[in-house]
Amino acid sequence: MGRKKENRKRRQTDLKIVAVTVLIIVVTLYPVIYVVSMSFSDPNHVLARDIYLFPKGFSLKAYKMILQNKSVLTSFGNTIWYTLVGTTMSVVLTATTAYPLSRRHFFLRKQLSFLMTLTMFVSGGLIPLYVLVQNLHLYNTRWAIILPYIISAYNLIITRSFFESLPEEMADAVKIDGGSEWTIMTRVFIPLSKPIISVLILFYGVGYWNSYFAPLIFLSDEKLKPIQLYLRGILITSEIQSSGMGMDAVLMNEQMKYAVIVIACFPIMVLYPFIQKYFEKGVLIGAVK
């Protein structure tokens, strides 16, 4: 009797877990499916807002208009540039900075680690950052989006913690063979750090791809603005512009919102499954440390 009760309780618990998991999946996927369906549906159904899950009709007009719009392509190209260049520089500098901080014999290890951690809790604020960008002549340049945010203190901490978890004996063996610290880092530690490097690529890549506030503050040239600001412009001005447009223009303007959202999110959604297996490990390292 006791075992039967335990089995029933386990089954009930399993059913509850499955039900909650399914609910979370539905709540998470529904907005994505809805936006994708709106972008591919017939414009008349989009304007009528009678689409609740799957597309009604089929139309690629919004995507054709986006591909023919030079402003969208320019913004999308800017976002790709910011993401690729920014992520590459951030990953390289984070790894090369975390390595010396992970070495116990580094004489400034504690002091620099303290200052690094302090920046997570105390910051100068927006105005000093704006003045700094102005004085460095970075305003209205591509580097204003990258250099002020090139290293994240949190990412630096989890990378340093990962390096600390690697056996010290490997570094000692390289030193015995006459290897330098640079050799230890590039030939031993970095090749063994694929999980944390993947996590850094994900964190920095998503951050640069979704960068919105920094371009809004530091960029005034339309030719430099990323896709997120273009999407913002569409969402803000569509209601104002609609009053003076013909019906066809209103229909396409409404559907273009969803098509731009799909284009803005699609690359990250495609990239994430390939490095998801490293994501949990990287977060766990940071949480434990």
C-alpha cells in the first residue's frame, strides 16, 4: 500500500511538472508564432487583427518591400557590423584580461578584481559616460557603440572563474618546458575554454544585436543606426503616418512592423540552439563562483 501511494504521488508530481512545462512552452512560443504568422498573412487580415495563431492567406509583400528599402538594409548591415566586430573584440579582450586575473601569482590580482567587481554596483551614470564619449571624439561614430561596453564585468568574472577551475599543473608543465605565460594562455587555456568562449559569444552577441539605448544616445547619423532603432521608428511613427496614407500603404505599413521584427530576431534564434549546450554550463560557473 505504501509503495502504491508513493507511485501515485510521483505520477501526480510528474503530471504537474509536465503541465507547467507545457504551459511555459505555450506562453513562450505563442508571441513568436503570432508575429511570424502576422508577417506572412494577407495584409487585410493583418489590419483586421483576426489572426490568433496560424497565418490567414499568404503574402511576401512586406518582405519584398523590406528588401527593396535601402534604409532597412543599411540598418541591418550596421547591426551585423556592430555584432561581429563588437563580439570579436569583447571576447578577445575579456579572455586576455581574465587570464592574468586568474593567476594566483599576479601581484595586482586582488586589487583589480575588486575594482572590476565594484563597477557592477557603482557607476558614474549616463551624463559622465556621454561626456566621456564626447571628449574621446567617439560621438556619432561606430566605436561609440562598442568601446564603452567592450568588457562586461559579469562576463569577466565567469571567464576568470573558468580559468581558475583548470588544473594549475598544466601551466606548471608548460613553464618547465620553457613556455611563457602567453604560450600557456594561447596553447593550453584557450583551447580548453570552448564552453566559456561560446557563452561569451552568446552573451556579447545578443547584447550587441539588441543594442538600443547606446545608439539612441550616441548616434544621430541615420546611416549608422542599427535595425533596432529602425524598428523603433516604424513602431512610433506608423500611427501618425497612417492618417495620411492610402489604404494599401496602411496595410503594408502595418505588416512591415512584424516583418522587421522577424528579421531582427531571426539570426539570434538560429544561432542560439547551436551554443545552447554551453549556455547552462557557463551560467552555472558564474552562479557557483
